[in-house]
Amino acid sequence: MKKTLNLILALLLVLSFAPVVHSKTTFVTIGTGGVTGVYYPTGGAISRMINKKVKQYGIKATVESTAGSVYNINAVLSGDLEFGICQSDRQYQAWNGLAEWKNKGPQKNLRSVFSIHPEAITLIASVNSKINSVADLKGKRVNIGNPGSGQLQNSKDVLAAFGLDENSISAEYAKAVEAPRLLQDEKIDAFFYTVGHPNGNIKEATAGRIKVKLIPIVGAGVDSLLAKYPYYAKSIIPISFYPNVANKEDVKTIGVKATFVTREDMDEDVVYAIVKEVFDNFEEFKKLHPAYTVLTKEDMLQGLSAPVHKGALKYYKETGLIKYINKDLIK
């Protein structure tokens, strides 16, 4: 009898330390962007990290290539996506009811999870176009981004900073993935792209027969833009990423940050699990893409505008990272 009791106690002890295996699987989809940008591999990296522990968390993540920031935010809020990657400026605008959300009003169901990599507003032009500054875009054929993308608003902001608008140029609204070919086919003179570097689209644009250069986005207009919008910051594009460009020095510009978002009613345990996997395996995560090499855990809690989801806050409190979060975002 005593041996039987000891065996039962030993079994209970083993079970108490065994990982929790969920009998029910929760499926989540992460909205990203074009397959050649940084959003898509970022979503893929996060999904792979969580899928490795499907037995522990009971979560199966998939990735969807989408039209970008605006689409992802709206799809998350409508329930078509569980998570989405979006630019920090778009998160700010949605939360405050600006830009595309002006008529809908503030999107108070939106929640932040963390920031990811910096994204530079990149302006690339053919050498033959004689474009050397944003002001030189006047009258030129310029792709400024597809409707629903974050880069479209960035393009408009930069143009406005130099006294230009869509009517000042011959504007095209193609997707980022289409722009390099349009440039190499001489159907456009330049294009904007807000993206982390190095980037496949930019490499493609620099690899053809048409010689191209990256255009600096600097000057008094930019300084005014930075003072007006808190989500923009100065940035530098290393030309070492693009050996075929005509530039001789790294290119000064401005940029935003990629952010990972969800909605308020998203399961706290699911959000907690994703945050835990990314931050507990931070060095592994940084190795997944060159755009992550500059990341720190503190950086990943900056550039947020919507309140941080409770599931994420649970992890940040446990690890002491909460001190890096804007107190206004802790609800």
C-alpha cells in the first residue's frame, strides 16, 4: 500500500513539472505586407517561433501577405486578422482618428504589442532623371504608393514638406513590388518606399541597366515635418547594402517604425505567449533579418501610440521591461 502511495505521489510530482499541452488549438493570422518587404519575413519569423511550441501554447500561427499598414489595422479591428504589422505613424493616426480614419473617428479598440525595426522613407530615382532632391520631383513621374499602404501617406507628407503635392508631379499609385520594374522600364522617374533595409525591392531597382541613386530627404522642410509629427525621426540608409547605386555616401532621410498590433479583446494568453517567445529568444530573433541587427529590447517598446495589450503588459511587468513604456499607454 505504501509503495502504491509513493508511486502515485511520484507520478503527480512529475506531472506537475511537465509542460502544459493544450488539447485545443487556437489559430491566429498575422497580416504583413508584400513578400519582398521586411513585414512578410517578420511575420514569418514570429509565426515560426510560436509554432515551435504549439504543444505548449496551443497556438498555430500563419502569415498573410497584404496591402500593408492600413489594411492590417482595419482587418485586425474587424476580426479578419488577429495580429498585424503597421507603421508607427499609421498606428498613431488610427488611434487618434486621423487620415483614413478621420470619418470613422478614433479606433479605441486598437492595441499595441511591440515595435520592431526602423523603416526609412526611401526615395530612389534614375540618374538620367536629374533628380537630386525632393524639390526636383516637380513635374516628374513618381510612384508614391498604393492606396492602403503606409508609404502613400509618407510620400504625401514628404512632398508637402517641400511645397509639393500629388498635382505637382505625375503621380503613380502602384504597389512597392511593381515600382522597381517601372523604374527600370523608364515608365517612372522615381519612387518612394518606406521600408527596413536592406530590402529586396530596392536591390532589384539598383540591379538593372538603368543607373539609379538614393535621394536624400533633408532640409528645413523636413525639420518642420519632424516637429509636427512625433512618429517621424531622422534615419540613415547605408549604401553598403546597395553596391550598385550611384551614391558615394550613406543617405540621410527620415523614417518611422514597424509596429505589431492587435485588438483589445484578443486573448491575453495568446498575446502573452507571442511576446514571451520573441523577447525570451531575443538574440535568436535579431539574427532572422539584417534589419533587426540594431534592435534592443528598449527600442521595441518605443514608437507606440495605442495602449499596450494586457497580455503583453503581463510579460513586461514580469521582466521589468515595463519601465521603458510610455505610462500613458499602460491602461
